[in-house]
Amino acid sequence: QIDQDGLTLPERTLYLAQDEESEKILAAYRVFMERLLSLLGAEAVEQKAQEILQLEQRLANITVSEYDDLRRDVSSVYNKVTLGQLQKITPHLRWKWLLDQIFQEDFSEDEEVVLLATDYMQQVSQLIRSTPRRILHNYLVWRVVVVLSEHLSPPFREALHELAREMETNKPQELARVCLGQANRHFGMALGALFVHEHFSAASKAKVQQLVEDIKYILGQRLEELDWMDAETKAAARAKLQYMMVMVGYPDFLLKPEAVDKEYEFEVHEKTYFKNILNSIRFSIQLSVKKIRQEVDKSTWLLPPQALNAYYLPNKNQMVFPAGILQPTLYDPDFPQSLNYGGIGTIIGHELTHGYDDWGGHYDRSGNLLHWWTEASYSRFLRKAECIVHLYDNFTVYNQRVNGKHTLGENIADMGGLKLAYYAYQKWVREHGPEHPLHRLKYTHNQLFFIAFAQNWCIKRRSQSIYLQVLTDKHAPEHYRVLGSVSQFEEFGRAFHCPKDSPMNPAHKCSVW
């Protein structure tokens, strides 16, 4: 798979200095470049920094933003081409030689690759042709240095922290936290084995698996009740739900020490930290290269069990919930179920809904890129999604407008996940009876469900962090993830007795799932 890349800063518009905040970040990046080049002993530092920056700015000008409509329509950017065709598209890049070197194979001209950025690659080819080799060489060295600078001596790390502080005003981490972070990054599964042994039992795993099944059952019911989706599309949607793969807690091999050892078959020495990092990176690349002719392993985990995250992969039709996110305050087997369904339940529902959002909805039950909707149903889906776009377009934070189109997939998932978890909780109450009120708390369990959902996204950000979040994140700011979701759900208004046509209970509500 070949795609656009090559920028050090997280978003192309930061190179274009279109506002005061991006100008500050670009200036800080220029200082960072000169500082690192000086540490490397380069001569004519200002000139080299300027040349590299200008090349990155030219790359930024031909890069299509991940939030552009062109990039959001996965079916339009997914192009299979042969190596021979790719060579004609990009005549100044020696693709066969390059891939032969990386994979140690002799590829034929008829070998197929997936090209995700045709126009970009054509322009990159011309850019390489028109740029002096000296500048290309310096740029490539620069990209390697940036990636590895956090592992070098204190002056390199301090320069990196200065740039991070300008972008997000974060304080440098204590060395112990840095070391833990690197151990987690390079030995994630080994640490994960220790984590699940202490913090995630087989009983907890079974209970979460049941929670997932309860929420999947509700989605199946919701699909039947939808009045905007026709029978043919409903059948395909139900099939996707039935075939969806769910992985909870940790991969089974983690319970076998000898299997964990095979994940890290590279040399590690106590006194050669930087070499250990390089060995780890090299080993990871070698594992990836070996997969070139292998069938896709759908049981592979992208995150270690201690990760405080969850994800849905549309090309595998797979949901993953690591043990790290199945902890208090999101989940505890001894919590009231109102808190569990409002906490981890809404996140399970969120990931489940991703299979049917504006991105995941392009993939079928087997994870193939296939349009399984009828045109009538898909048109109605787009109209309903447009309501959500307009809703979030009207939210502003620090004078920045949230982009409803950029955040659409996550907003659909937030809204859908909230509803699925709520109705799953109501089913639990019908089957097990009402929960006892919590001592000295004035809230009902329905109210506690929504409070737990809001607590999931309780965070305080600095203005610079919010600027980058709105610019680069597919999620809306946390404050609006909560308000946008609960205000569009009639059960929230009912639980908290919000007057009709009030901000938290508007007469007209957006709804997809």
C-alpha cells in the first residue's frame, strides 16, 4: 500500500501559516530544526534548515488533508495498479529496485500494489526531479533524526520538548515516565502479560464479553426498527453484525511466556540504550516484511493489553477492547450496572457503530471494500448524517469552529454508542430488576448512566492543545462529544426533566442509528 507522507508537523496547513497560531508553530519548528542541525555538527545551519523547510512546504502544498472530501471517500482513493503502471505514474522513482531491496524479492512488473494518492505521487516524482540531490539527502537524514531524537542525549530531547511545549504547552515528562513509555512502546506485550496477571481476571473477561453481546443484540433490534433503511440493506447490515469479530482483554498467547519471548527475538544490552531502540525498530520492520506473502491474520492485536483505548478495524470487521480500558472508572464488575453501561458500554457501542458510519460503512461483513447499500438507503443515510454535520458545525471553542464534516464518523459513533448502551441497560433492568439507589446520592440510575458517559470525556486542555485538536483530530472536543450526543437523545431529556425545545432537549433532533 503506497500513500502520501513526508511531513514532520501533524497537519499540512501548519506549513502554510494561515493564522497566528500556525505562524507561531512554524517559527518554533524552524528554531527546532536549526537547534538539531547544530547538535549534529552541520555547517551553514540556517541555510540547510531553510532548504529542508521549503521542501516540506512544497510537500505540504501537494498533500491532500486527511479531512478533505477526496480522502474521506475511501472508494475513490483506493486504486490497484501494477508496478509497471506505477513506474509510468512516477517515472523518477525506481519502484521495482526499491521494493526488491526492502523485501528481498524479485518482483515482476505485473505485481499489484494499492495506490492511495495518485496525484500526490505524480507531483512527488516531479518534485524529486527538480530538487537538488544535496537537499533531498539532507531532508532524508532530517526525517530519520527527528524520529530518533527522543532517544538521543539530553540536548536533543530538550529541543524536542521545547517544540512540544510551543505546540501543546506540555511539561517535559519525568525520566522515569519516559523510560516506562519506551518500555511500553518496544515491549508492550511483555508488560501486558504482567498487567493482565495483576489487573484482569478471566471472570472479568467473560463479563465484558457478555456486555458486548448485549449491546450487539440491541443493534440488531435497532436495525429491524429503522424506517429509513430498506430490507436489502438491512440484510447486509445484519450479516455484518453477525460476522463482526470481537477481541476482549488480551491475546491468548500472552499467558504463555515462551510465546511472549518470540515477540522480542532481538538483542538487548543494559548499557546500550540507543542500540536497543534500533534493534527493536529493525526487528519490527523485519516482521512486517515477512508478511508480504502471508494471509492476513485477523487475530493480530494492534495494541498491547494495557492500552487505555479501543478500536474498530473496518478492513477486518473487528472490534478490540484491551484490558487497559476495562478498568475503573470505565468498568468494574462490582460497579452498579448503570455505571458500567454508561462507562465502557457506551465505548463498546461507539466502536460497534463505527462499522456503520461514513467510513466503516464502505466495508462489508468480511472487511472487503464493497458498497453493500442500496442507493435509496445510502441517500437517506447521507441526509441523516448531514444533520449531524450542521449540528457540530455550530459548535465553537476558543473562537475555532468545530468541523462537522471532519468529525462526522466519530460523532455518529458517539451518538449511536450512547443509544445502544442505554437500551442495553434498560434490557438488563427488565431482566434483573431495578438497581438499588446509591447511598446519599440524589441521582437515579438512568441519570447515573448519562453521568458515567459524560465522565468518560472529562478532560481539561490548554488553548494550544485545543487548536491542534480541532485542526488534526477526527474527534470533536470532548465537551461537545458529550453535549452533542446527549442533547440529541430524547431519553436524556426525559431522565433529567429538560423542558422541550430547550438547548439540551431540542424539538428537532439528529439521529442515524
